[in-house]
Amino acid sequence: MNAFATEMSAEPASVAEAVPREELLRVDNVSLSFGGVKAITDISFDILKGEIRAIIGPNGAGKTSMLNVINGFYHPQQGTITWQGKERRKMKPYEAASQGIARTFQNVALFKGMTTLDNIMSGRSLKMHRNFFWQLIWRGPAEREEIEHRKKVEEIIDFLEIQAIRKTPVGRLPYGLQKRVELGRALAMEPDLLLLDEPMAGMNLEEKEDMSRFIIDVNQEFGTTIALIEHDMGVVMDLSDRVVVLDYGKKIADGPPEDVQANQNVIDAYLGVSH
């Protein structure tokens, strides 16, 4: 249960359901093209604070491009992103990260020669404020700051149940554990919004079950809002509060999982009937 729901638990269900969640991010009429190729066309949707929001669609639908727009990697030719009530047209990835948007990638993007601990520790870099001089001598304030951040990283390692691999170079780890380490690095940023690009890709059933459990725990225990891209429809239906569906860069459905699953446009897009 997210923090908002916890606060409302003492109220009658009808009252709790009547109170809308706060809007964390809004996408308004966003279009993105590369030369003559339209990746996204006039897309609008929102992400509410505390929810798990799924973005789905066939290959080439524009899902990853949409995440890249949200975290500032791409700048759309049209439309705006409103983040925590402030409209922005252009934002660089490091600015998005500093403002509370963290990201994992479809292909694992870790420092393969570094240990699990050091990879997750790298997620704390934006929260370290001591200057280069103090970091160079690593005494006094810099030492105390690193110890403080190391404690946070150790908590994340315990949370993700990866204590046994904390000193293992991630390049030696199986794919499923590398995905978990990447999640840990994103959590180390303490994000308000966590963007997950195909977190279950390449995993076996047991690994998917573990990752699903961690995603739910991150959402409920940390109160982190999550937007995820996922092809496994069973996972999407089980995890998400709402689903937006893209096809060829256009939005074709948006709503609760059960409504989206029954939408004929979605059925056609996934089965290829309309193509």
C-alpha cells in the first residue's frame, strides 16, 4: 500500500476512492521525429504520485523514445512535459536525475569491472556535495559523507537480497542479478519517479517473480512512483495501476489494466490484425 493509501486507510473506502491522487508528471501532445521518421505523434498521458504506470505496445511503438523524452535524453519537437507542477520543454538527463527521475535501461548499463557495491554507490554521486579537494584527501567531511552514503547503499543491498554478491564484479554475474544491481543503483538516487525499461527482459520465470516482488516493494515501502515498459502482459496486468498503450508512435488506449486488456484496438495491435 502506498503512503497516500496508508493515510486514508482509516476513512471509509468510498471516501478514499473519491480523493484523487496528486499528478506527478504530465505529457502533453508530445511529438518526436528523427528526420522524416515519426517516433512519437501527439502523445498525452499523466503519471500519478504513488502509482505503477505501465507503457506497453509492440516493438517499434515508441515506448523507449517516450522514456527518453521524460528523462531528457530526447527533446520533442512539439509538446511539453510538466514535472511536479512545472512545465519544461528541455531538460538534460543529469538535470532530470538531480530533480528526482531515475532510470534503468533495456540493455543493462553497469560498470562491468566494478563490484556490486561500487556500482550502487555510483548512484549516490549526485547526493555527494563535498568538493574535489576533500574527496582527494578523503579526510574529515568527505570521509564522513562517504560513510553516510555507504550506509544507505548497504540498506539497498539488504533490501534487494544481494549481500552475497556485494564484492563481486558485476561482469561476472548472471543477467538476472545484473538487472537487480541496476535497480539498486537507481534506488540509490532516492527517486520520486523510477523509469524501468523492460526490467523483466531476458529473465526466466523465477527471476521475473523476484523482480516483480521487488518492484511492488519499492512502490509500497518506499512510496516510489514507477513507470515501466514491459512486454510480458501477465506482469503488466499484475503490477500496474494504469496502462497506456502505444502503437506506431500513437496512443491507442489508456486506462485500468482490465479495460486495456479488453480494448479491441489493443488486441488488434498485439495480434497484428490491423496491420
